[in-house]
Amino acid sequence: TATLSTTPAVHEQPLHTFRNFFGKFITAIQISSDMATVFICYIASYFIYTKYLRGDSPQNFNQFLWLSVGASLLYAFILDRVGLYRREISLLNIKEMRGIFRVGIYAAAVILSATFYIRFTSLSRITITTAIVISPLMLYMQRQIFYKIHVLFHQRGWSQTRVFIYGAGQIGIHLAKRLFESPSLGMLPVGFLDDDNSRYGQALKWLGVGPKNGVAVLGGEDIIAQAKKYGVEHVIIALPSASFDRNQHLVE
């Protein structure tokens, strides 16, 4: 595939600004959600030990509150370092799942090392172990829910970049499906372009994530006019059997 950038129409500029803001907003909400999830897991572990197991915690609630805040900041930092806030992470959910459990291991190593070397206070082993175990599980569940919500926003057009896919064959359809399944990329397919005139006006559908009414085949080489009409910024060329000269002509 190749990509062609275009300039948004004048009437699209306010919406374009909103889409840029929405992408940053989604990332900020994801970071906040991750921190809140870890914070709740640590507080829940404290109450499990002190209330349900009738344990005697070395810290009072206010002291453990600050420890929970520190843990949430630590997890957010490691999540970022592992790359789980990169836009392309949603392309492979299994990569995200593995990343979250790697983060759990790294965070556990840091916290356990800190409790060993910093002896200004002791920590309940049951409380810390419970928090370390449930935090990655809850993070994964929270991110799955967040992903579903993000897909719904993505399907409604609340995305950073509107794109055309030039090529309405199987490769183009597969690409559109993957873009709908990967909302964090911020690339929303709003139509297909194709050399085959018989496809014009068709609405292409597929199983899985995507608009219920499909994505329409809008035309052929009138790329710039169509892009301005629909506020499209990028055209992705998906013509696997096309010659180099054909692809070069489309780009030009």
C-alpha cells in the first residue's frame, strides 16, 4: 500500500481540529483509566485484608492511600515505557495482553525491591500480593471495555484522520476491516475508490467490526475532488496486482 496526503476543505477545518483533539483526549482518558484501575486494585486489596480477613495492617488507610497513588503512577510510567500508549498497539490485541502482564511483572519487581531495601515501614504481604496479582487482570479487563467504547466512537466518525482506500478488492476490504478494528490509529475509512466502474455505488460489508451499512465505493481517479468533498486527508492505495507505473500515476 501507499498513502497520499491531501488538504482538508475549508469547511472541514473545525471538524479536523476536533478530531486532532479527540485523539489526544482518548490517550489522556486511557492513561487516567489505567491509573484509576491500579489505584482501585490497591485500595480494594487493603480492604480485603483489613475488613474481610480481619488483618492488622502496618499502615493506616491514609498511609496506604499514598502508597496506592505511587503504585498507579508507577504502572502508568511502565505502561508508557513498554509502549502500550502507542497508537498502533490495537493492531494486535495479543501484543497488548502480553504487554500488560509484562508491566505487572516489572511493577511487582520494583515494588517488592522497594519494600526490601526501604525499611521505613513494613507492608502486609497479603495486601501487596493481592494487589500485584489482580492489577494486571483488572487492567486487561478495563482496556477491553475501553477498546469496545473506542470502537463505537470510531464507527461514529470521531477519529483523527478520514481516509479513502483505493482498491475495493479483498486486500482493500481487509485493510478497511483492520482500520475499524484499530481505533487508536485514528484512521477512519469513509469510502473506497476503484478502477472498476461496475463497483461504483456498491456498499462493501464484511464480518466483524465495521459500519452496519458498509463502506461505499465512491468513484475512481477523481481523488482530489472526492477527498475535499468528504474531508479526507489520506488515500491508501491497495492494488496488489497494479503495476508500478499505475501506482505512481495515482500518487501523482
